[in-house]
Amino acid sequence: MIFKLCNRTKSSNAFCASLTNILGANGVQVGTAFLLAKECQISPIYQEIICKSEENGTSLISDENGHLTRLLNISSEHSSNKSLKAAVETGDLINGAFMAGSASAYLEKLRLLKLLFNEL
């Protein structure tokens, strides 16, 4: 919800900082944004899937030990969601586990890491 309100202007960043303070946030997770840095050495297929993700485009999946992982919903009928390595290295749509945060729908393009830090 906060990401919808933040459109990367100085005034909206101040508003978002105030809002997160009111909500009691001590920090945020921005790992998915770093996957879209041009310097990030992951499969271009993985990056494209993140860029094309839509609102509610992730699901929480539980492994056999009960650990939850948030994965992108991909349209492959036979996806096993088993291997992060397969997703990162080759963008394997059958075996890959394409992990991403729930805000991935708001990330639309690749950018230089320097620009990402400036936006944060």
C-alpha cells in the first residue's frame, strides 16, 4: 500500500517516511528492487518476469519444513518452483523458484544501482 503512495518525488518520499514512522516501521526490505539493478548478474528472464508482474502477482509457498517463501506467480503450467539456482542462472520456467517481494508489481524497469540508491 505504501508503494502506491510513493511516486519517487521528494514530497512523496517525505510523506512515505512519515507514514512508515506512524505505522511503526523500523525499516523496509528492498531485495527485489536490487534484482532489477543492471549490475545484478541474474537471468534476464528473471528480471523480465519481475518487470511484468502484476498486483497480487506473488504467493506464499510453504516447503516441506513449513518455511514460507514468496514466489512470483508465473504462467508455466508445469512449474515445480523448486530451484532458486535454476531461476537465477538460466531463468528456467519449469524448475525455477522465482522469489520476489509483494511489491514487485511496482517495479517496472531495470536501472543502474546508483540510481536505485538515489531513489531510496
